Amino acid sequence: MPLVRSKFKKESDMIYISHLDLLRLLERTMRRAGIKPTFTQGFNKHPKISFAQALSLGIASQGEYVDIEIDSDMSGDEFKESMNKFLPEGIEFTKSKIVDKKSDSLMSIVTHARYMLNIILQGEISRDEAQTELDKFMEMEEILVKKKNKKGKIKEINIRTMVQSMAITFVEDGQMYINAVLSTGSAGNLKPDILLSSIADNTNLEFCPQDSRMQRQDMYIMDGEDMKSLI
């Protein structure tokens, strides 16, 4: 029973469906495509489908990952093509391959994600001036934010160590695009909206974080100083 690891896009209206709805969507798509999933054991059986890292509502992505164990004899490319025939607009599988069933789970191996952040600036600023503000932000040793833990208690955490890199790619007509690599996964997870709020609080860049648009471009495994693809 093959384990298929796939990369897919989540765009358009699909950015507003929840993680649970996405799971159900994939289950329905497999049924329509005639692909039999493998089910878990026990009373409440469900298809063996697992993701790398859940995506927050309203965020687009070019690089989501999912593992699906199937009870069908097909190649990765055949699986991808079969799924794409029945997936709705806004979800598209871009790569699928058969991996060893003993492979570590996606959630356990992913360490970083790359985001493109689109900020609507409220004042005039040059690219060099904006980059200087981000450089000052990156030079800070401690950037504290309040976060609620699983027990519902509020605690302060230092997110500075979760920001691998940030660079401005474009500034024009009041818009700025930032390429940011952030910690993602079981060891540490920094959501891009938290980063944007921290930038607004700790720099002279004037913008409303809630008006910003975010796209996850890909996810990676950090191997030494190199980031490697999940597939």
C-alpha cells in the first residue's frame, strides 16, 4: 500500500476553507477519482491523511504538503493527475511521489517556511529606508509577544529566534513585499500575522497588519545551514 507525498497549491476562494474542510475535500476527491485510501484501525476509522503544517485561514500557498496512504497501485504522477481532474479551482497538486512508508511524518521533519508578505504602507518611504528598519528589527536580541498555551494560560515568548531571514523584494506605490523565512513545525511555529504585528510595534514602518496579504511559498527541512525541499 503506497504512501504518496504530494505538494499542492491553495489559492483563490480555497484560502477560506478550514483545515478540516480541506481534509474532507481530499477524501471526496479521492472517491471521485476512484482512488482507495488506507484506513486507520479501531472504532473510528478514517483515511490515513496527514499534513506538514496547517495553514491559517485567509493565507494563500504555493507550497502545502500532504501524505496519503492509498490502497491503489499507481505512480506518483498518476496520483497527481487523477486528483487534479476532480479538485476544485484553487487547489492543485503540483508534485507527487511514492515514499517509504517508514518515512518520518511531514509534521515531524518540517522546520521552516518561506512567506511573501504584502504590506500596504501608510506613509512615504524608500526601499533603502524600509530595509534599514527591517535590519534594525533583525538586530534585536529579544522580541517578546504574548501567546496562549494549550492550557489557556498567557505567556510571553521570544520570537526573534524564529525569524530566519527577512528581505524586501519590492517597494512601490505604497506597497511593500517582504520575503521572510520563519520557523514552522513541531519544534517552533511562528505565524506570519504575529510577525507583521511585531514589525508594526517595533519599527517606524507605518502599516496596518490586518490589511496585509500573506502567501506561504514553500516549506523546508533545515539540514545544517541548508534548507531542503520536503519532496
